[in-house]
Amino acid sequence: MPLTKTRRFFFPALRLQKGKVWLWNVGGALAFLLALFILLNLLFPLRVDIPYSPVITAADGTILHSFLSKDDKWRMQLEPDEVSPTLRKAVLQKEDRYFYYHPGVNLVAVGRAMVKNLLHQKTTSGASTITMQVARLLYPQERTYWHKLTEVFRALQLEWQYTKDEILLLYLNLVPYGGNIEGVKAASVLHFQQSPRQLSLAQAVALTVIPNKPSSLRIGVQNRQIVAFRNKWLRHFARQQAFPEGAIADALLEPLDARRQPAPHVAPHFAYRMYRQHQNQTIIKTTLNLAVQEKVEQLAYNYLQQLRYKNIHNAAVLVINNQTQAVEAYLGSADFSDALHGGQVDGVRALRSPGSTLKPFLYATAFEQGLITPKSMISDVPINYAGYRPENYFGTYSGNITIERALATSLNIPAVKLLDQVGVGTFVRKLKLAEFSQMKRNGDQLGLSLILGGCAVKLEELTALYAAFARQGTYAPLRWLQEDTARQEKQLLSPGATFMVNQILTQLQRPDLPHNADNSGHLPKIAWKTGTSYGRKDAWSIGYNQKYTVGVWVGNFSGEGVPELNGTDTATPLLFSIFNTINYNSPNQWYAAPKSVGTRSVCAESGRPGNSFCQDLVVDTFLPGVSSAVKCTHLKQVSVSLDGHFAYCTACLPENGYTQKWYPNHSPEILTYFVTQQLPYVALPPHNPACSRIFQEYAPIIASPTAGMEYLLEKAEHQQLMLQCTAHNEVKKVYWYVNDQFLKAAAGNEAVFFEPDKAGKLKISCLDDQGRNTNSYVTVRFLE
């Protein structure tokens, strides 16, 4: 009986003790393997450094441009949302059905493969999981049992460091498709011209089976063999009920009409620019609008075909979305492949003369300083700034003209006068705020000629500046990438000043409307400004509405001027075509006047608030508290003799025998213009000759020669200097002296010529018939 009890309790205890030993042994083995794995992981760390092909994408994710990877492969990185459920299921069903359930190695599949291989005395079945295939693709080696063991180790490392979805993405990025094409995305783009997310079931299965035989299943070469192999697997999927029966039936009938295509090559200038600026990014997601880009490219290319017979070969276009400041279209040249005419030059970034395109910015600056309003008058007559004599485009002059007309007709002389009033330094500082590169480099060296194109600008700088007009004076840097969400805005111009410019630039009664009847019936509702550089080397047209700002440049990258080249007839037709295409039937609305803008009645003769003698009043916009409130002085009351022969001042006014009359209060430069152009005008009677008072503030102004200048003359040619002055309107005669020696008496605005007899410094003196004198000094040298 004791023996029986002893046996009863001894054997269960023995079994329990053996179980504990087995567990300890298994646990110890696992701990050893884990420690070994950790040690090996430290000694041989996993390195996943895949050189992907840089890809430039549009705003909708479409690939615009792709470049070879550093190892000369087409290997485009997949994004998680590009893997469609169809593609995912096809890959898993074929390669690794239990991918999400094993730790990187499928022991059941390994055992089954070993049994089959031993029975057949050769390798008939593999057991590689997707993870093991990724390890082999990352570390390609000759197929041996030892390398298979290292492959298992790398697979475990992958599972340790990455999620299952990340490993699947690695697999899809690395699978070979023959030649230098790797990865599903590159294969889909280069063979089917679409994203992997758009693949049909037939296409997805084809791309799933090709990696098994990438050298013998070449798309475009062995399409028939690919279809047979694809259909074999589709039937297998049908037996597995992996996909709906109807979908598989359609896939079996789908032809494989595919071949190797070149990589996408849209917007090459833009793509190369983004690639150079973001070389560390694999996928560069830009703001470019593919639909807008393609329309702009087609319009510009077709338009340039019409200009080639005029020897005009290049164009550049930039389209900005005013709401987001995003670049939606970027055309560096109309034909990138045109090597003969520099098609690979990027016209958006090229420094060119802006012609008259900076004028609206100058006028807006003067508006916000209160110097002018749209109905203000400014003189358009010949003028001399220390030797600089600007001329209008057509060589004609208008006399007095309103500010709005001067801007709408793009007159040069009023713009130069206005820049002189605003100040070159002030204007340059404004352009620096608008990120004009040349202004930052050497803006201090520029003079009055900059407003007529005497500087260099880029199309992107000009277009961004005009976008500020579309956004009530708010300037913001251009957005190139979707990730650029921080907007560093600055108030470049006041809303009131930009509103005034907008109203002027929408006028249709202007000379820069294209001389083409076809255009006049299809004018977009935009504000625009043209420009033509000196020598007719650059034609510009920049326009904007509430949605878009479009900048157009046309010319030759060689710098060759063309007589027919001008902003009106060369650049503006393309601008209008672009607006009518990308924003056709846009809402017929325009910018409302901001609260800072008011209206007032002004004299039509001067553009100033009306005085008691003003008969013709017009409505003008102005900035209350900013715009000048000085009343009109276009007339002045003068005391004259009863017979109208003499005028009197307060010093010589008789007690009787005179009357008060109103006379036009013309400036000296306008009077000079009337005389030189032989235009009739109402002149003041000469001042009372018996008056002894001299009004030195009305002394004549010597316009030529320019004070302080050095003149080089050909002595043998008997070259002469021209003497001319601007005298007060009551002056009838002036007297010229050279080195205090009398030369000649002449009419107040008459040009006088004389030949210097020796070199050196000359004193030029002009005395008017009222006794007022002005001196000027110049230097003469003779060329031997």
C-alpha cells in the first residue's frame, strides 16, 4: 500500500519536473536566439538606403517630370495612397498570402518546400516571403544556403524595424521589370502612362507576374507571353475566388496594348528648377496646375509658329493664382527642344529690360503719397534732366495731359517727371520690398531712366508685382510647393492706390490694345500693361483679374531686336488668348472701391479742386487726408492797361486807367512747347516798362547747354553749341552773353547757335527784357 501511494505521487511529480526542464530548455534557446539576433543586429545593422528617381508632381499628384536615380535607374517611390486595393490583393495572393501573419519567415512554407525539394532532388518550390524578397533585393547575393540564412536574418531585421505596410511598399518599390526599370510606380508610369492607383485588374496582375521573369517578359516586346502568363494567374485567382467573377472575366479579355514610353517631360524648365532647389527630396510636390500648364504650352507654341517669319523665336509665360499665390503654369520657352534658338534658356528667370511695365507701380506710389490723382494734369513736353532727354515712344508730345491718360497711353516723359517727384531712391526701395534682384544688388546706381526700362528685371518678379495689384496692394512671395503654407505678406501699396491703377489699366481706349479685329470681340475682363524695351528686344504684357495674374514675355533669347516687336501687337495677343482659355467666361465683376477712396469735383483744366473761376468740373477719385487739396490755379488775375498793351504789378499799379482780366497760368515749359510747336496761346501783355521792380524768381532757365557738362567738339567741322532757355510767358526777348561778352538778342524761346573759338570753361548768361539774369557754366574740349 505505501508503495502504491509512493508510485502514485512520484510519477506525476516526475512528469512535472520533466515539463519544467523542457520549458526551461525552450526558453533558454529562445533567449539565446534573441540575444544572438540582438548581437548580430548590432554588428550588422540593417541599412535601407534606396536611391529613388526624383519626381516632380503637379498639384493633383500627376507626374510632370522624372529624373534617373543616382544609380541610373527608373525607380519612382510609391506613396501609400498610390497602392490600390486591387494591386495590393494581387501581389499578396501571388507572392505571400500570409504576409500579415508571419514574422518575416513562413515556417510552414519552409517545411513544405524542403519536403518537395528533397522528394524531387532539386529545387521545385521556394518559400520566400515578401519580407525575404525585400531583403534579397536590398542585399542581392548569389543564391546559396548560407546566403539564404543571411536573407532570413535580414528579413527578421526588417520586421523588427518596419511595419508590414512599409515592407510591402519597399517590395513594390524594388521589384525588377527589366532593363533599368524597378518598382511598380516606374513600370506603371513608363508602360501605362498612369499612376499605380489607376491600374485595372489586368494591368495590376501583369505587373505582379513580370518580376518573376523580368528579362523574358519585356513589355512591348513579349506582350503575348505576358498575357498568357497573366491569364494563367487570373484563372488561379478565379479558383481561389480572390476577385469577383465578372472582374476576372473582363481582365482575361483585356488586351495588353503597352510599350516602353519616355519618362514624363512636362514643364521642363520648371522641373529642372525645382530639382536643383530641392535635391534632397524624392517627391517634389508642386502647385503647378497640369491642365493650365498644358493649355499655356500649346497656345505659346502655336503662337510662336506665327511669329517665326518675323524673326521672333522665343516666349515665356508665368501664371499665378491670386488667391493662393501659387504658380499654376510656368513656361520658360515655347519650345524646349529648339536648340537653334536657345529653347533651353529659362525666360522666366532671365534678366531683361522691362520697358514701360514698371510705370503702374510708380503711379500707384505717387497716388499713395498724395502727389497726384487720376484727373491731375501733368505736362508732356520735351524736358532735360542734366543731359538726359527722355522721349515718348512715338516721338510726339501732348502738352498738358491727365495722369490717367498718361498712364493709359504709357507716355514716357510724364513718367520720368513723376519719378523725379517721387524720388529714385524711394522708388527703388519699393522695388526692393517686392524682391527685385537687381534693385537689391545695384539699385543705388540707377537713375531716372529706370522707369523706361533702364534696369533689368525677371518675368517672375514682374508677375508677382502685378499680382499685388490684384490683391489690393498686398505682396506675397510666389508659392512653388504644396508644403509652402506660411505666407509672408507685406502691404506694398495702399488699397486706394491700387484701386486707382486698376481702374486705369482696365480702360479699352488706349494705344496698347492689339491692332487685330479678331481680338477686339473677345477681350477678357482684365487689367493689363504692355512694355517694349529700347531697341525692340523685349515685348511684355502683364495682366490680371481676381483669379489669375499672367505675365508674358516675347522676344529672342539672343537679344536680337526686331522692328515688328512690341508689347501691344506681339505679347498682348498671347496674353488675351491665355486668359480666354484658362479663365473663359470668368465672372464679369471687378474690384470694389475700398473705404479709403473718395470722389470729389475737380477742375477739368488742372485736376485740382475747383476754384471760383473754374467752369468745367469733372468727378475724380482721391484719397481723403492724403491727396493734395490745393485749389485750381489754371487762371490768374492780372491788372492790365485799358488798351491791353501792358500789365501792372502791385509796385507800378496806377490809381486808375487799368482793368482786371483772367489769363491762363501756364508753366514756362508749356509756354516753350507752345512756341516751339507754333501753337496758338493767350499770352500776357508785357510788363509795364516803366516799372523798376525785378522779379528774380521768374528769371529764365537755361535749358541748353546743360550746366556742368563737358562738350567735345570737332574743331575742323566747326561744330556749334545750342543756346536755349525757358522764359516767363511775359518775356518777349532775351539777351545771350558768353564769358560776359554780348552774343545775340533773340525771342524768349528761340534757339541760338554759336561756335566756341577756344577750349576751356565757358560762362553762359541769359538776360530777359525784365532785367532778370541766369548764369550757367560748361566746359568745351576740341577733338584733334
